[in-house]
Amino acid sequence: MADFESKLKEFQTDNNIFSKGKLSVVIQFTRMVQGKEYPLNPDDFKTEKEGQVAGLGGGNLKKILKDHGITQQLSAEGGRTSRGSMGLMIRYVDFLNTWNAEEAVDLVAIEEFWAEQVREYFRNQPFTLTADASKTIGSNLDDLFEQAKKRQKQNPGTQYLGTVLQHLTAAKLCLILPEGSFEIHGASVADAPTARNGDFVINKTIIHCTTSVGDLLINKCKTNINNGYRPVIITIFERVQTALNQIEDAGLAGRVEVWDIQQFLSSNVYEHSLFDEDKRNAKLGAIIDNYNQIVLEKETDPSLRIEFEAR
């Protein structure tokens, strides 16, 4: 298997097959030549005018990716109109012919390899925050959080939403507090090993960032209060009422602040832009700049970055 993957990895690297266009070509072509006799002839896969690779298209690509459980759109054109598709197809034919001369080529396994490269492509794409002036800041943020939820569902065991929430909180705090006022840790760093009482400790306030309030967090809030601190929970909007109910059930009603991240960020943007619509995007962009710097310094996953698009 190692030799199998190393052959494909070498071909991928030599031909820089990491973009959506090139990935679209090789995975479709792999499906296309299944059942064909070797040696393959590249002329058999050209359109009549020889300007394009025959058989490539967005619909075909979508079907193949769906067979591998991939529902995101990789390329609307499926690589059909990309300038380099013809040259890549010819090199791929040479590669497959050479390999098949040595041993039988397993095209089903090769297709799965390319499918995994497509998954990796999507995993490495940054999130996008679109500052659509026709919508509220909270609504724009909701779109961002939906991206994180979707990616989390596609990659079981990951905590994209919680990580984005925590670092956006830190990014805002960096705007309003002097440098060095609080420590920032990677999202995977638990409180206990770092002797922390919460995600952010600022004077006598302890901030907890979470997407799901459970008994463990409620007990931390109790400990915070017993030690003379004021706990604040920042969560997503739809979990605020659940958090308040759990706080009340624990006998802590009126002693723990609960804020939703959407209003926590949007109120800051409005205040610091002095409610000037023309300055709103600049302030929101400053939060995202801080966020991306935090991700660069504290995380190892570049796909956590957020691209800011103003409309």
C-alpha cells in the first residue's frame, strides 16, 4: 500500500494536483478509463476539435464524488474548460500506461485515493465570513457558524465550532483590552493541565466558551463563585436558554452571566464603529484579523482561518 500511495503522491506532487480543477480532471478520468484496454491512447479522450478532454463535466463529477460520500461542489465545470486539463490528461495516461506495464493497475483504489485528496482539499479550505450589508452582523455570523457545524459533521471527532467560538471571543477581547491582559491558549488545551479556571481569566472575571453547557461547566462556575470570581458563559444563540435553565437548576440563578457570541461580537462592532455604517466592516474585519493571527500562533490547522469578504 505504501508503494501504491507513494506512486500516486509523487505524480500528484510532480503535477501539482491540489487545486479543484486538476482534482476534478484526474478523478473523472480514473472513472472514465475503468474497463478500458491498455495501453491507453490519449487521442481517444479528446473532443473532435481537440480543445477539451471528452467526458468531463460538473454533473459527472458530482455523481462520482457522491459515490464517495462527498456532497460539496468541487467544480461547476468539472475541469472541462480548464486550460491545463488536456496536458494533465496526456501525462496521466502516460503515468497509467507505465504503471500498468509493471503491474495491473487498480483503478478503483486509485479513484478512492483521489477522492481522499478531494476531502483533504475541502478540509484545508478556510471558512468565509461575508459582511453582507443587507443582513445583520448576527446573521452573517450565523452563516459562518453553519460552515463550522457542517465541517464538524463531515469530520467526526473534530470541534470546529467550539474552536471558532473561542478564538473569536479572544479576538474581540484583544481589541478592547491592553496587550497582556489575559492568556490565549489553543482550543484543544484543557483547563486543568494549564491550571486555568476557564478559557479566559481577566481580573476577577472568568470567561467560559462552549457550544454545549453541561454539568462539568456548571460545576466549574460553582468553583469560580466559591473562589470569589464572576463566571461568564459565552455560547451560540440557540444554547443560551438551555444554559440559563441549567444554571437555575444548579441554584446559581443570577450569579452567572450568559451571552451569545453573535451579540457579543456585533455589539462590539457597532460600539467601536460609533454606529457608523461605513466603518462597520472595518471593525468586523479587525476582529477577523485578530482571529487569524491567533489561529496562526495557537493552532496547527490552517483551515480554521476565516476569509473576510465585504459586500
